[in-house]
Amino acid sequence: MTLSDFPAMVDTLWLDIHLATLADQTPYGIIEKGAMAVENGRIVWLGSIETLPADALTKARSVNRLDNAWVTPGLIDCHTHLVHAGNRAREFEMRLNGATYEEIARGGGGIISTVTAVRNALEADLYEQSAGRLKAMLAEGVTAVEIKSGYGLDTENELKMLRVARQLGREFPITVMATFLGAHALPPEYTGRPDAYIDLVVDEMIPAVAAKGLATAVDAFCERIAFTPAQTERVFTAARQHGLRVKLHAEQLSDSNGASLAARFGALSADHLEHLSATGAAAMAAAGTVAVLLPGAFYFLKETCKPPVDLLRGQGIPMALSTDCNPGTSPTTSPLLMMNMACVNFGLTPAEALAGFTVNAARALDMQDQWGILEVGKQADFAVWDIEEPAELAYRMGGNPCRMTVKGGEIVSRLSSTAPG
Ligand code: DI6
Ligand code: FE
């Protein structure tokens, strides 16, 4: 970057900041004592304060001084079931009082209890309940989120969920990427007829979702307790026919060869991966499929088999992290808590954890062209943190040091620090 690169006029000059750009392989891509200029919602200059032209202040319509706060790319939560109704706290309590998952499921609980709640919810109620969760994410620095359907399990209710996701994207200063997850679980009316349900997903739901432009990707749950690789393949084939990208809940509870299947379809990501094999990892590496790790579900299910992080590192597979925000296995809206869990339980470094919610999450959503790092030309979506060093983001267990969230150069959320001194 040369001095002449500073534009004639910028909307906002951000000063007295440290930057964790995530733009290079050094941990965090740090620029201490930096500055950043934004014009028309995009980053037009960033660098060390020493390289800022002396007349830059006169070229800025406004100046924001942040007294040495840290700035990171806006966080991207790339795997959520954020749109849902009700909660499963009662089930959580029953399990802790000795009931088994099967007993709960037979009593109409488990994932089907959320399906029932979503089917019974008016669209406006579903929106309101989901908006509360999105608001919490916004306050923690999130500027983009992926939201899946998958609790409707009939055409009408799957479309209802996706419309709510779209409305959230319109009402909130957050980029929403919607994913169709019709093949999440078998709805009760199809008990014993999973292939007939897949017919419905393939012949009716995917064409409807694509025609209405309600999702950019299709996901499925490939697992002993959900859908087989053959059924998943039918879903992916239909997705491809309708120009939709694919991703997969793969090897969460067992190795079903889901990651290899996903890679064969050029999947954006394979998610969970606790039981990923070396063969699956090699297929992902060859296909450029991102590994999305979900430490909240691992924790909440008291899983003991960890995702093979060394294998992923060895294969050079980008690791993203996400909340998996859902009422059954990961009732959280906190990326920072997930970063802490990923470090403590999976052995990620704090820098890998931050990359997991920024640069690699952008790759998992195919939005790396404009998002995920701080660089000239990228969207000016960033989070401002009251921390002394970047590792502090993954260090704390709870608390929210996010001073402000900025979307397209505009401050869209402000919070006074609640982090202890
Ligand atoms: N894996 C999960 O962890 C969630 N969905 C999935 O495919 C669980 C969803 C739920 O229990 O409501
Ligand atoms: Fe999930």
C-alpha cells in the first residue's frame, strides 16, 4: 500500500485502533496502532497509523476514535437453526432426572417437539422468537449468519421458516444466508416411509424453495438416526439440478461416509465431523470443502469423540466454527463461548478460533469475496472489542466485550462492556 492510495474523500476514518485483519497466515493478521477508512460501505484504506497520509483527517467526512480498541472482521455464524419456536429446557431437565433420549422421543419429544412447535407457530411468532436470538448475536459482533429450515418438515412449514429467515435479513443489519434442510428428520406422518419423504423433499420442496429463491444451499442430516447416504445423494442431486450449493451434517454420531459424499458434490462444508475418517478428510481437502466444527453440540451432548483437528490441519482443510444455535443440542447464541469451547475441548488455538468465525466461516458460505477479512475492497463489516489482545476473545467464559458492531460502515449495535476488568 502506498500513500497515494488514500482516496480523495472518505465517509469515515477509524483511528486509535488495533486491527486483527485475519488477512494473512500470521496469527490474526495483526496491525497494531492502525487506522481504517470506509467509503460507501467498503474498506478503502487500512494500515499502520505511521503510513496514514498527514492530510487524511481533512479527507474524512467523519472521524471515529476508539481509544485502542481491537477491530476484527464482523463475526460470521455459518451453521445455525436460529429460526425455531419454543425451547427444550423441560427435556433437558427430564434427561438430567434420568429419562433416556428414546423415552423422550417416544413421548413426542426430541426434534419432533420442535417440529410441532414450529408447525403450530404463526409466522409472526416464529419471527419474534427468532429475532430475539439474532439480536443477541448482533450485540456480540455478528454481521452475517446462516439459517437453516428443517423444523417444518412439510412444504408449507419449511417455506414458512425460510420466509422468516428472509424477513430477519431484511429487518436486521445482518446478512442472512438461508439453507434448506428438509432432510433433517423424518416427520411423524412418514414413519416407516423415509423414501417417500425424500420423494417429497426432492419432487416438491426443493423445486419450490428454488423457484421462490428462498435458499442458496441445501443441507441434510446423514446419520443412522436420520437419512442414509443414498437418500442424501438424492437430495444433493436435486439441489444441483436446481442450482443450489450443498453442505452436510456429517459424521456427528458415527462415520457414515458423509464427508466423502459431500465432497463428491463439491460441498461448501461438511459440519460436525466428530467421527471423520482420514478418507473423508482427504476427499474434503481435494474438493475444497470447509470443515465446520460445532463445539456447543459436542458439549451439550457430552460427546467424547473429538473432531480430528490434527488430521484437518495436516490436510490443510479450513476449519470454521459455529454456534449450531438450536433448541435440542446447542441452545446458545454466543460465538465467543464457542471459541472458548473449541480451544479448551478441541485444542484449537485462539487464532484458529477467531479464523473459524471470520475468514473460514466466510468460505463455508462462499462469501469470501467480500467478507471474512479486513482488506481494501471488502465490506466494512466489523466488530470493535474492549480487549487488550485478540486471544482474550477465546479466553473468557461468558461476558461480552463487544463495544460495537459495524455493518457496511454504519454502527448498528452499541454495548457498554460487561467484561470484568
Ligand atoms: N444435528 C444437531 O445437532 C441438530 N440437528 C442436527 O442435524 C439437533 C437439532 C435438534 O435436536 O433440534
Ligand atoms: Fe446443526
